[in-house]
Amino acid sequence: MRIGGTGGRIVDERTALGLGVIGQETVGPGGLAYGLRTVPFMTALAERIEELAPRAWVINFTNPAGIVTEAMQRVLGDRVVGICDTPIGLMRRAAVAVGSSPDEVDFDYVGLNHLGWLRDLRVAGESVMPKLLRSDDALESIEEARLMGFDWVRTIRALPNEYLYYYYFNREATARITQAHTTRGEYIDDQQESFFAAPGEDPYATWLETRHAREASYMAESRAEDEERNESDVDGGGYQTVALDLMAALSTGRRSTMILNVRNRGLVPQLPDDAVVEVGCVVDADGVHPWPIAPLEGEMLGLVTQVKAAERLVIEAATSGSRELAWRAFAAHPLVDSVDVARTLLDEYARGFEELRHLR
């Protein structure tokens, strides 16, 4: 679902950039605004599902996926699972980089949607993460390492989800997005309009070309002008692959190892049990089974805690209609550096979206 359409995404991004903060669909104020107008719709949808199909599984990849999944779980419980293709893609790239098949490795991944870290990778019970981090050749094959810089991933001793670029390099990302001719939302809006206006004689072939161009230009602001994404990163599959893998495991019982958005239930003791986190899981006919993780500590815990606080405030604001809670949500986010800016963001978004005019 995209409440507000691609035009809404443009407003999300441009409003933030106009106030000097990151303009990105799911990260920072753009993601919070998107969540504010999406949660009421998705909550009503969850209530309808509860009425008509209470035993159904809901696979959510409506963004911001962590916020939306958590809001829907308040109605439907554990049968709502949030998915994303970026964390499992990171794990698979790391496995290949050490010469293993993704099916042969165990791993430790933890965080929130669009904010997580691959902290360990084990082959036959032995950690190969130190070896991976020492090797320039291995890191060169991992897009996230190229984005963040080899020195940084070695410093934190982990491979970050690609969206952490916007946190670790906030100033650089904001400057480059601001200087670009178009935002990502404007690019997507134009591309989709062009495709539907002229799908060609073979619409499927045109769609594949369009999708390839879209993936190839992903996070262009993080790369040098003459640098292109690796083809393996462009054509490695997306949300649809994760969704189908999850459906197959639930319906056939064929065990599948995945990284999913599920209820915390003590995995990160510092977060509420009903908070949604993104962790490794095994899925089979009996459901989704998160596995234990190593403790989340230090600056990683601090960032997760702060962002989760903003997410939960958004859910409460969206469901209650409270303008004060919405202001607190924007002010709590680490990418919004001023309470006054947070209030101005909320005012601008409320003027821009009819869905937010109920906030009082």
C-alpha cells in the first residue's frame, strides 16, 4: 500500500530536505510522515482481516515496514510478519564472500527494519566474520561494505544494513540528495508514469527493463558519479522473492531460514515484548520461530532504542490522533536535530496531507 501515492513520497522527501534534514522514504522524518498516514489505513485493514479471516497470515511489505507491522500486530498478533529483502541479501552476499553457500552458514543479525547489523557469520560452528573483515577482496564484493567504507565496518566489527548509510553519513547523504536534480520519489514517479503510459508491444519485457533501471539507480547518492552497482546486487531478487519463500515455508512445511520483522519477546530485553524487531528466524508449517541473538549493546543498542521510541510514538499518534505525540515522535528521531524543526516538519506534513489533518 502507498497512502498518498508516489506524489506523497515526493512531499515526504522534499519537505524534509527543505528544512535541512534527510529526505528519504522510510528513514527519518519522511518515514515518520509516511507512517502517520499509513497506520490508520493498515489498522483498519487488520481489523477487517480479523473479522473475515482471523486465521490468515499477513505478509507485510508496506513501508515503513517495521511501524506498519507493529501496528497490525496489535490487532492480529504474531500472524503478521514484516519482510524486507535487504537483510537477507546482505547475509547471502557475506556467505558468498567467504566461499560458502547461504544454506551452509549460521549468522547473527539484529536490529529494526532498515536499521540492523550482521554481527557474525559461522561456518561449521566457527566464526568467519574476522576473516571476512580482514579481506579487501571479500569486502569489495559486499555492497554494504563499499557504501560504509572498509575502515568503518572493521571498526564496528559488523556489516551494517545499507540504510545505515543515512545514519552514519547523514551530513553527506543530505547534501548529495539536496544537490541532486531529482529526489528518489520524483525519479520513481516519472519512471512509473512513463511505463504505464507506454508499456510497449511486450509489456513484460518493458517492465523488466524498467525494474532493472530502478534497481541500478538505487541509493545513487551514496556512490561516486561514475560508480555503478554490481549486477549481482541489481538482479539478486527483491521483496517478491522473500514473500514467496515465506509463503512456501508456511504452506508446505519446507523449512526456510529468513530474516523477518517479528515481535521482540525478550530478544532485546531493553525493548518492550510487543516491539517489532528484525532478526534471523526459521519458518515452517508451525509458524515463524526467531532464534536467540547475542546481546545488543553500546551504540547499536542506543540507536535501536531511540529509533524504536520514535516509531512507537508514531503508532500512538496515528491511532489516537494526538498532535503532541506526533511532535514528540519527530523530535525523538536521531536524524531530526531540533525540537523546533520537528514541529515545523509536522506542520508542513499536516498541510500537505489530508490524512494528517485529523491530528489535534
